[in-house]
Amino acid sequence: MTYKDQFVVEVKADGQILRVRDGAVYLPFGCEYSILLKNLNSRNASVKVSIDSEDVLDGNILIIPPLMTHELKGFFRGTTVKNAFRFIQKTKQIQDHRGDRIDDGLVRVEFAFEKEKPEPTIKKVIHEIHEHHYHKTHWPRYTWYDGPGWTYYSTGESNSGEINNAVYSCNSNDVVRSASRVSMNSLGVEASFNVPNEDEGITVKGNELNEQYQYSMIGELEKTSVIVIQLKGMQRSSGVVVQEPITVNTKLECSSCGTKSKSSFKFCPNCGTFLV
């Protein structure tokens, strides 16, 4: 499990959660996977997801309600998930055609929680309306919330001049259309490898999907946090290409003595060899 600031990110394959070891998960090349997002906070979470430095939400922002889980299964096109995530090996031919990106193999999840709203002060609202003597037919369609240190006004109609983001939701899980796309933070290093490592992979479009999302809203957000998970197609200790996803229930076989251990073990309990 990858947990940070009351938010959980998991990678699933074949319907099972994969074991995260030192920030990496291991799954076979050609395997389709999904990303499990869980909000443990009591407020809505705004989520952006990029894979291999590409914004897979097509400019949208997912909204995960409090204490809810959402499974992101593939690439967005507009407000529809059109293709599943498929992990393939980055070959020399692929590298020569598309280039070698420093973020290849990385799933980056950026999230922020909605700020808490103070209780509305009804007495202040009544006073303001009475003081200005608005005629009923000329009252603006405003909802007023006055609290310590802030005032929020919202119209009863959608106005592109006041609302910067259009918002989408799927069942109890929402998506917000954002005006700007996510850009990966540069590490200040450029990849200059002639041949990709054998465990390196990239995510491409897999099977066709048709999951529809719809409009919703979210308020002002707190500071942003980031979780990064690396996808790999080979076990580091043995140098063997992964044949099946390494899940939380997978038994790992020691490359030295053959002892099988839980996937949560880092070292063989029999001989001490590093496992994955």
C-alpha cells in the first residue's frame, strides 16, 4: 500500500492489488492494470493522474468523495474513459520512435483536499438584505456565506466568467474539467541511454472501454501532495522477467535456496538473500 496524507494509491492487475516494494510494483509486460484511489479524509479530494509524463485524464480532475474509493481503469477522451492502461516493454525500436523520457514507467498522482467551509452566519445575511432594501424582483441570485475572515458568493447559474473549471462526476466519484494540464516536475537530468533496461516499460492504450463521467463541483483546495509509483517488468534480484503480477498474496521464491516467502518479506528467511 502507498499511503500519504490520508490518501491511498494502489495498482491493480487481474483484479488483485499489487505489492509495492520501495516505490515500485512488478507486473508482466502486456498486462492491463488499473489505479485504485482511496480518500481517507472527511473532505472531497481533487486528483490529477499522469503516467509516463502524460496527463491520462485529458485535462480533467477526478474528485474522490470522503471515505470513498475510485478505480481509474484507463485513458480519458473528453469525459469518457476510452482505453484501458496496458504496460508494455520499452524496446529499442519504441525508444527510437517515441524518444526516451525520464518519467517513463512512473505513475504520478497529485491530490489536494477541499478546504473546510465555516458555518454560514444567517444573522449577518438577514441584516445585509434588510439594510440594502432590495426589491424582491431585483435581488441578485446570490447565496451568501459569511464567516471569520472570508465571504463566499455563488450564483445560482453557471457563469464561465466566474467559474474557471467545469466539473464531472461518475456515480459518487467526480471529475473536474481543468483549464490547465498537469506537467511533470523535471528532475534536472536527461536520459541518455542507448538501450532500455530489460525491466523498463511504458503504458499504452489497451482494450476499448466506455465509462461515462458527468458534471459536479468542488470548492477551494488546500496544498497539493504527490504520490509516485514505478512500474517494472522484471524482478531485481533474479533478473527474471515477471510472468504474473506480484500481488500482496504472492509467494516469492528465493533465487539462492528456493525457499518461498510472503511478498511482504524483503529477505529470504532461510538464507538472507534479497528477494525482489
